[in-house]
Amino acid sequence: MRCFYSQDFELALPSGHPFPMDKFRVSKDMLLEGGIVTPEEIIEVRITDPHILQRVHDKEYLNKIYSCTVDLKEEMRIGLPVTPQLYTRSATEVEATRLTCRAALTEGVAVCLAGGTHHAFREHGEGYCVFNDVAAAIRDLQDSNPGIKIMVVDTDAHQGNGTNAILENDPRVFTYSIHVGKNYPTHKFGGSMDVETVRYVEGEMYLKQLFSTLAAALDTFSPNLVIWIAGADNHRNDRFGQMMLSLKDMQRRDEILLKAFIRNRIPVAVLYGGGYNRQAEFTAKIHRNTVAMAKKIATEYRGI
């Protein structure tokens, strides 16, 4: 099972910044140290070609990020320092997701050890998201296979408003999101199926809501590929997620979803999504667990 990664995912941030930028490196090291993946399964990724970004983002916005000419308000909206490294980091993450989706189509399961920047819009970024990797990967796949049907399954605690906005009115794409209704982003942008949970939803209620509604979505739309933004911010100790899932609840989430996709021979590209746990390294641990579950179930069902 190939996992796509880059050292450029990590960006220097001011002391005390809430984004756990080291989670990408730490989770990768956990996967290797635990023998979950081999060094040969970690594929190093380089920055994407600009034309991949131009399919989903306005040229003016891309130029402002590249040249670091955004104003203070725009930078605050993004939530990350706009430096030359930010463009490289964000464009490399797009490439990792693009390659993950292509690998999933040929191999059944693939993982991006990052990704899920679902708050990025065509003309601006927000919520720690600069470029929309999911939308860029979808447009890339559609360029080579116009009839491909893709489902975005977003179980991050926050709605993927940017993804929904970019992909609206595309009948080849179904966007499913389950998230806290009264939480960030304040302005939601409706997708194909939006499932709102109550604030501080408990694990049992969340899982019942997730499984029943996603089953209904899969009855409605039969995808050739699922892009799953897993999310680590559903955990009860997360700063921003406003959900009350335990680690066991999240492992149950991962197991049921991955079995549903893999058992039914639906290729799945797994992306990290957000996570801001109050306990150091716990966000990386949750991501590590998701990848471990993907490897376990892929091996059981497909011998990958």
C-alpha cells in the first residue's frame, strides 16, 4: 500500500501556533517504527505543476500566494504565515493527493500522509487551507477520464465548504460531509449530502448517524473512486472539533468505512484532514491509526 509524503509538508510556524505542523513527519515515523508500512511504501513527492493548480484556482490568487503579496486580512483568514515556503508546501500537498488518487485507482487503496485541505476556495484560502487538493485531484482525473464518478467522503469535524463550492453542479462528483452543525466554518456551502451533528456529539450517536447516511449516499451514487478525508479532530480532546469520540470510536469509524469501500471493491484514497489535539503527538497517533487500519483491511480483502 503506497503512502505519499514529502519533507516539504512541514512548515516553520510561530511558537504556540495551534496547527500541529509536525504531525506529518511524526505520523510517518510512527508508521515506519511500528512496521505498519515499509520504507519502500513511502513515496517522496515533489511540487505539483502549476497547471494542476490553475484548474481549480484563480491565477490572481495563485500569484499572490507565490509572490507573498496577500494582505494581512487574507493571511489571517488562511491562518498560516504567507512565505515562499507556504506555496511550496501547499502545492506539494496537492501533488501528493493527486498521486494518491491515481494509485488508489490502480491498486485499490493508497494514502496521502497529509491532504484534505477542504476550506480552500477558488479565489481564497481559509482555515489553514491554501490550495484545494481534493478538487485539484478530481479535475486532474476528469481530464484523463471525463466519465469517472468520484465520491468525496469527508468525516473531518468541519464541513468542507471550499470543496463543495468548487465542485458544485458537477454531476460526476458526489460530496458527502458529516460535521458539527454549529461550528467552523460559520458559512457552510451545501454539497450533495451534508449531515449535521449536534455539538459535542457522543461516539455512539455519531457512528449511527454516519453509517446510516453514508449507506444512503452509496445507494444514490455508485463511485469509481472514493476520496476519504478522515479527520483526527473528532476526538474528544481536540481543540476545535467539538465532538466527543473516543479513540475506540474513531477506530470503529475507520474500520467500518474502509471495509465498506474495500469489500465492495471501491478504490479509496485516504487523506488525513484536520486534527488539533491538546495532547502532544496524539493527532499524529490518530492519523497513524487510520493508516494502520487501511493497511490491515486492504491486506485482508485484497492481499495488497
